[in-house]
Amino acid sequence: MIRKLLLVISIVLVISFANSFTKLEYDMSLIDYLSSDTTLSEDEIAYLNDQSTLIYGADYNSPPLRYVNEGSQQYEGLVIDYLRTLSIELGIAIEFKPLIWNEALDLLSKGETDLCDMYKSEERSKKFLFSNPIYYQRGAILVRKSENLIKTVEDLEGKTIAGSKGDYIFEYIDKEFENVTGIETADLQEAIKLLTDDRIDAVLGDESVMNYFITKAQLKNEYIILDDYLYEREAVLAVHKDNSKLLNILNKAISNLKKKKTMELIYQKWFGISPLITKSSSSEKLTLITKYVLSLIFVLAAALYSWNIQLKKEVKRQTNELRLSNNELETVFNGLTHLMTVIDDECYVKDANKTFCEKYNLTAGMLKNAHCKDVNGILGSVCERCPIKETFDKNRTVIKEVKDKNRIYKVSTYTLDQLPQMKKRILVVMEDITDFKLTEQSMLQSTKMAAIGQLAAGIAHEIRTPLGIIRNNCYFMKRSKLQADKDESMAVIESSVDRANRIIDNLLNFSRMTDNTISQTNIYNLISNIYDLSKKSFKNQKISFGLQCPEDLIFIINSESLKHVMINLINNAVDAMSEGGNLDIHVVADAKEMIIMVSDTGKGIDADILEKIFNPFFTTKEPGSGTGLGLYITYNEVQKMKGVINVDSTLGVGTTFTLIIPRHDTLPLKEIE
């Protein structure tokens, strides 16, 4: 509200300054200057066309305003030049008629002349209409320098003065003084002669005319025009009371000449100095500018004061909001179930949430400014493998799994914004994922057991074959009496037992719960063992199997994760080839990565659902035939190996899954513990 008020005040000040300036500069208001229509109407043009000339009648001896030149006998003067310019502006000739002043007023009142310049007065307004001002004039007082008893306007009381007959000074004297004797003369030159003859005390009249006469007569050493003047009045063009149309025409022309500063230019033509007949606006301009500057300073000061108040209010509001926000953040920080702590770049604890304090049975005061190595098990690792160090060194988020007292935590570190002259800090978030890990492992094991169920028929057949051989050879041994035959049967029985034992070992290796370790793994043997468990179902469904892999390919990897991935991909391929087909596995490796391609000639996957197959619980199988978790778990296991899995499928042609797994030969064989 205050800002709006200050804006309004500023606008008002600017408009007021502009209005005052145009008033001083052009003697018209800003509105008049911008909106005045100075174009003559058709009716006004017709009026001028009807007039052959306009007659100007005024006194003949008021230099420099108007006078008859003694040499050329021409009517000259500043006002005469102005009227000639006015004649050009209107496009009509003006005839000049020099008269005695009193006679000029009389002829204008009778309508025998058209215009005359004069001061406005209440008495004259009974006979004449007045235009806008064309120049300004002071009513001056001329006195003797020596033994002068008149020094101010008030000193005229009781004195005898002289002036031109019909001049406005007599109207002024009658209003302002009670006892002043006035003598009317034909012109000011005659009045000055009365003063030089010591017949009067002072001469009153137009300053410019009076100055002209005393300069010409070289009287400036003996006579002086007082600084204290009677008045400063507007001189206008007067027309007859009934000639309002001419008045409107003259006002339009005067407005145009004011914008051109015609009177000042004419005076400079005559004298080349600042004119006496135009209002001296320099001091008024300076005063106006000073007032405007002071007003502007006041507005700026008020604006600054208002801004300061608003700033204080805004600071107070934002401080309250920050305090409230800080309280909310602190509540959230302490309400989270994750263990959270803030640590600086020197590994000192700066803050910790309530859950963290309760975990380590310490208060916030005890934890603050404690070194992290003094907080037992804060990260479950030694300094060399600490994710805090890695975060500060690499200036990025680090996520690792650590163990602490038989619990598994996911540790995430985040860099915090650094304030000037403040140490770097990071936020450490420790999430207990032990239950999640157990659930994940249980899910993997459940999927594994489901796969075992699918392989049960083939495994039973594989075990029955050596059992049948053992049974037959036992019967043969009972019947045979030759030791050589018994030895041969015993060898066959031992071989069959070894075969059955290998099948059982393979099944146990596949089904057992495993940890999350990585080791050197023979990829050919891993895939071959999976095939051995599944070859019965391959044979029953008329699926041919092909494996192209170097038999000596050793790769450091989590073998259980890869085994689970391969079982899921092989089972999905078998399910996709219900009417038989080919399943081919190609494995290649170089110094950087290993690529495994699992291709089948099954029914393929529709392009519309291809991007959804890795989503949890998404399946295209009949209800009861699948959980929709197989490929989801496969995708997660590949992610854990830092690898990628891609799929390419064509309906009716087949599907190819491509695994790209980077080498991790430089990794330790165990996770950080």
C-alpha cells in the first residue's frame, strides 16, 4: 500500500514539475501545451478571408515596444515585429496605425481598429476582450539619484507622479494609494521631461520604455529605476467586446508563436540580451528544479524508509518461516527410522537423529563433535574402505552395503551445500536392510525350489537308471558262482552309485542357500550342470540344446547369481517352445566383459509388452503357471553384477536374451564387512 502511494506521489510530482516547467517556458499549462488545437476552423478561415486587413492601433512613442522612427518615419518596435510575425502566422495583412495612447484606446472601443496590446484590467474588460499573454512588463518607478526621498513603492504616498495618459498606472495608483497626485502626459518622454525640470517626484510607466528614454537621453548617471517595482503584469492583445471570433483566431496564433519563443527571439534580434518584456524565468526555473529535487529526495527518503520497514517485516517473516521450517525439518530428521548423521570433512559428527542416538545408546550432546572412529560401528568398516572418505575425495554420492553386529546396512552418503567459511559436510543415511536381504534370499531360494520341482521328473529318471543297473547286477551276483563275474558286477554297481551320487550332489549344490560372495567360476561347467538337470525335459519336449563356450573360461563372478539367471532364462525358453525347437547358448569373453546370448526358436514376445517383461508380477502365462517374478529377479541379479540385460524378440520366430557382464578381477572376493 505504501509503495503504491509513493508511486502515485512520484507521478504527481513529475506531472507537476512538467506542468510548472511548460508554464514558465511557454506560458501555458502542460495540458494546454499537449492538447491545444491551434488549427483554424473553416469558419475562422472564412472570417479572415472576409477581412482584407486587420488594423493595429497603439501609441506612437513607446520605444522599444512601438514607436515612429524619426529618420524613416516607419512604425517600429518589438511589438510591431511580433505583429508582423503574427500576420505571417495568420496569413493576413496587418495595418499599423500610430496614435496617442488614449486615442488608441478610444478608437478600439469604437471598433475603428481591430486590436491593440495593453494590460488587462477590470475597467478595460468592460470594453475589450483579452487574448492570452504575449509579453510581460513591469510597472517601474523613475526617480532622481540625489536627495531622493522615494526608495520603495510605499514612499510614493503623498508624492506627485507623472505617466502617459490612459496608462494602467493611474488605475493602479487609484486602487493602492490614497494621496498620490498624478499628472497625465502625452507619452513617457514628456513625463520624464517633467522630472528633469523638478516639477514632479517620480515617473511611473513601463520599465522597458522608461529604460529606453533615459538611456537615449544619457540620464542614467542622474536618474535611477528603482529595484522595487509597482507590478509585473501580462500584456495581451485586446479586441472589441463583440469580436470573440477574432479573439479565438489570435489565441491560436499566439499559442503557436509561444512554442516557437517568438518574442524572445525578436528581443534578442534588437538587443542581444535577456529581454525586459518577457518574464525572467531563470530564477523561477532554478527554484522549481530545487523544489523538485528536494521533493524527489523526500520521496526517495520516504521510499527508503518504507522499504526499510518492509524489509524488516520481510526479514522477520522469513526468519519465522526459517525457524518453523527448521523445526519441521528437525522433527522429520528425528522421526525417520533410518540412522542419519552429518559428518564434516575431518570426520567429526556435527549432528545425528534420534534413531541414530538410540541405536548407539548415546545422547546428541555426546555424539556432537565426536570423531566417527570413536563411535563404535558407525559404518561397520575401517577408514581405508570408508564411504565418507570416498564421498569427500570424489565429491559424489556413494552407496555401499556394510555389516555391523550381524545386521546389514545400506549406507548412502550425500554432499550438503557448503556455506562460506564453513567446512564441507555430508549426510550419512544408514538403512537396515537385513530383513529385506533375508526376504530376497528366501525369494531366490523359493524360485530355486520351484525350478527343482520342474526338474523332479528328469532327476527321478536319472536316478532310476543307475538303481536299475545296481538291482540287475545284484541279482546276477547271487546267481553267478564265478569270482570274475562277481568282480565285474561289483565294478558296474560302484560306477552306478558314483553316477547317482553325482546327480544328487548337483541337485544339492543347486538347491542350497548361498551367501553373497564372488569367486572364480568355470562358466562352461556352470551352464553344463544346469543342462544336466534339465535334459530330460528337453528330450520330452523335443528341444535340441547347443552350447558354444570355451571349456576353460574362468570368470570372477557370484556363481549363484549367474546360475539363477541362467536357470530362469532356460526355463522361460523351454516354456516358449511347447512344440519343440532349438535352444542355443553362446558365450564369449575378452579383457573387459563377458557376453552370454540365450536364443530360442519359440513363439516370441509381442513388441507391445516387450518393455514390461522385467516388471515384478508381470507374466503372460496362464494363471497358476507362473508368479511373474522370474525375469524381475533375473534383472535385479544382473544389476548386482554391474551388468546389463537386453532382449530382442520376433513373434513366431524366437527370442534372444543378451547378458553383458563386466570383469571384476580387481574386486576383493568378499563384500566389505
